[in-house]
Amino acid sequence: MLKQIEGSHGVSEAVALCRPEVICAYPITPQTHIVEDLGALVKSGKLANCEYINVESEFAALSVGIGSSAAGARTYTATASQGMLFMAEAVYNASGLGLPIVMTVGNRSIGAPINIWNDQTDSMSVRDAGWIQLFVEDNQQAVDIHIQAFKIAETLSIPVMVCMDGFILTHAIEGIDVPEQKQVDKFLPPFVPRQVLDPEDPISIGAMVGPEAFTEVRYIAHQKQKEALKLIPQINEEFKKIFGRDSGGLISTSNTEGADTVIVTLGSVIGTIEEALDEQDEKIGSLTIRSFRPFPLEEIRSALQNAKRVVVFEKCFAVGIGGIVANNVRMAMSGTNIPVYEVIGGLGGRPIIRKSLHKLFKDAVNDKLEVVTFLDLKKDVVDRELEREKQLIQSGSVAENVLRDGGVVNAAKTT
Amino acid sequence: MFQVRIHGRGGQGVVSAAEILSVAAFIEGKHSQAVPSFGSERMGAPVVAFCRIDDKPIKLREPILEPDALIVQDPTLFGAIDVFAGLSKNGYLLINSKRSVEELGIADAIHLPEDNARLVPATEIALKYIKRPLPNAVLLGALAAVTGVIKIDSVTEAIASKFPGKIGDVNIQAAESAYKLLSHNNQEELTC
């Protein structure tokens, strides 16, 4: 049924339709509305046969989730930002133990300095933890991919993160077609756990694994991710048959055929990028990565092989090297002579606007891009702080200096 | 596409206004997108929310930089932020105030066709019907009257869906009152 609702609300309805049996929740902006709505659904009885557990931290949220999943319950949780860091050990445990938990990440930056706004640093901080990571473009996809996520997770017995841009999607109210319960029941069979902790038949899982077997366990985890490269498009096809909507599988492309320049990105920014591309005349294609883990090397390479240049636009970066997505795309393009430029934008919620994108596109087609570009960087503010640091040993806090130099607030004084 | 930017302060229902407007457009079978400006909203702090309405799906996710209509729920914002930034030349402006633009000291900042810039005593209307100084529904009624971009019936239906029961009822009365007032297109009545 088509409804005009908040993205978070759409996700909570989608999760409820998947009949989770345990939801462990600890609120953190911007995912809070999702777990609040689920709490209300459980309390009202609309979501039956589900235990909703309020916990004391994100570490507990996922640790309880590990327990409930190991006990054979379909398990869901959500987090963001510092919450992801606080549960980091459990993130690795969930995947290491092969537990098919589904977790929403309302993508948000990581501090310090504290910042509640959107970028994708939180998901990226655990990109190699062994979870499948699916990034969604809009709220319809957020709903549809959550339903697919349970099936992907349970088929392979590995956990899935559904990554949706915080605020930009979680707080946006737009039209969402929320599926019917009977459609979801047809698509998603009851959870049959590959391993189960049962007091009637006690076993232990998660015991010590020494050098004699650790490599093999890790190798199998990698193989499962490779299997997911086949499974994700298959499940998308199954979904399409029942629900009539295509969520794109591993990647989606637009106008890449015959385009010299292709913009590669992930998440909701593709909407603004496509609008900006429609407003200009250059032949520029776009590629959106839905599955960041597993990373679809072959699909990306094949989609980009006829381009003359690739521009990766990402809302995250690895301090000390550069773009994270860009470096993964370079791996896909290795052996070709196609240059991969990286553009970092939208950090800590800085709006990504068409005006800046138009200049970026122009620079890209004219080969005027630097290898790394920070979109809309306030160079004067940066230079001023770097100069201050040269002049003064006790130059003060960078964040407060930048806030003051940027005219944002009358922040802490420096000498 | 028609873009509305709503300015106000935390507690005045700015975000709800954008949501209600988007639901009203949805009721009319249009595509719409409502988004709050993202911040640590709290009572009294400046808050901005956006609503886009279009006949085709809306992909754009940048903040509304060039609004077709601007709703200002709190006239004390003029000194604090550049409320008028990007307002289209043929755009619409609705300000919650019983004072004139001259009295508000913003006459020089407004370059719009005469009937497009309107002052609405929204707080007074809200106090009459809702008994609380919540100008958001009132200004949506005014928006329906002045721009025609949305029907008043869609606005009231959207209010009823967001606030079922008594709260919705009084907000609907307030919105309809503003709609009637502004539909008369009579400047004198606006100084009530």
C-alpha cells in the first residue's frame, strides 16, 4: 500500500512484516525512530511473537542479538555512528559465528569532533568485519532491501547491514509502497537456523580456534561472501516476481553506455547526482554500488570498461590514504589504464548541492580533476589553521579554531 | 516542482508543517518529499523544514536553496538568519505577524509581486481555535489560499490524519479560518 511516511517508519513496518522474533534496541540518532516505531508495534500487539528488549548500550544490543540469533530467533537491531564503534567487538562476533542478524545503520559520521549528521564513516569502519553491506538509494529501496536482507542473511547464515543515509533518508517523508503481509510471507519462509543453542541438546559455539583451523574458518567466510555475489541478484529477481519492484541487485547503472565519464557512488546522493546530470549536456553515466560487501569487482569492471575516466563520489574517506570506495573501485579496474578520480563530499552532513556538482562534472570531463578532490572545501579556513599551527606551538583545538575561522560560532579563544 | 521552505523555532511545529503539506500533496496524487533541516532541534532554536511537490518522482535531496514559497512562523528570525535566501522572484511569502512589513523592518528585503507577500496573524488565529500559539496549520491554510498549489481540503485531510481527534479538529478550524481570510484577498482584514 502506497503511504506518505517517514523513511524510518517505512523501515520499521518492513522489519515487522518480516516477523522478527527478537529486537534488541538502543536508541542513537538518526536511527532512533526505527526502533521506537518497532517498540510501539510490539507493545500494541501488531507485531506478535516478538520479544523487544531494551538494553543498556549498543554493545549489549548486538550481544543480546548474538544470543537470540544463536538460540534460533530471527533477530533485528539498528545502530549508527559511535554506537557502531561501541558494538564493534560484537559486530565481528556476529559474522565470525555466522549468525544471520539484520541490522540497519542510519549512516552518520564518527567523532570527535562530535557530529550527528550524515556521512558513511560508521558503516565503512566495519566494512571488513564479515557482514554483507547493502547501501540503499531511497526509502522504497530501504523497505525492499530490508525484506531481502533477512532472506540473504538466513540463506548464507551471515549477518547483513542495511545502510541508509541518516536524516536524508531516515527522516525524509515520501511515498513508500509498503508490501502486504501475505506477499512477505510468500517471499520469506520461517527462519531455520543452521546452528542452534538448545538447552535440551546442549552444545557450545564460539570456542577457541587455534592456528590449525583459523585460516579455514576465515576462508569459508570469504567464500560465503563470494556466494552472496550470486545470491543477492537471485533474491532480487525473486523479490521482483512477488513485489514487482527491482532493487537493482549488486549495482545499478544509468547511461553508462557510450559515456566517457562515469560517476560511481553509493547511497542516496545518486538522486541529486542524477538530477544534476539531467540538467547538463555532457554524456556522463552513473553507477551506484548497492552491495559494498561483498564488493562486486567483476560487475563494476564490466560496467566501467569502456569509460575514459571514472569519478568515485563518496561520503567517507580513510585518513592517511584517501577514498575508501575509490580504492575498492581501483581494484576492480586494475590492469586497465582508466584513471579513477576520487571526490569526497557530504562529510558530517555538508549538503551536496547541484551547483557544486555541475562544476565537478565540468572539471571531470575536461580532465581538470585532481586525483583527490574535497568537494566545497573551505580552503581559506584550512590554510589559516595550518598557518596558525606553524606560528604557534599552543595553537589550540583544531575543531574550535575552524568553527571560529569559518564564522560559525564564537568558539574557544586561542592566544 | 514547487518547493516550500518553512522557518520557525523549535516547538512551533515546523517539521510537522512540512510533513502535513507533503501528505496533503500525496492525497492529491502528487509526489512529495518533506525533510527537516537536520540539527539538534530544541525548544526555541531556529528550525527549517522543506517540502517539495511535483508531478513526477522527486530524486533531489539537497536542501531547498531556491524556494517557490517561504513560510516564516516566527518574525523574530529576521535578525538571526537570512530567511529570504534564494526566494524566487515570483515566489510567495507568508509571515506570521500582525504587524506590517515596515514595522517588521523587512520592507526593503521583499521583492515580490504585491499579492504574493502576505502577513498572517497566525499566532492570534491559533490562540483563538487551538488555544496554544501554534501557527503551523494556520499558515498551511494560508498557503492553500495564496498559492493554490494545494487544496484546503487536502490540507485539512492531512491534518486529520496526523492529529486524529480534538487536536486535529481545532487545527483544521484554524487552517480553514486562515484560508477564508486570505482567500478574500483583503489586506485590511489581515490587521485583525
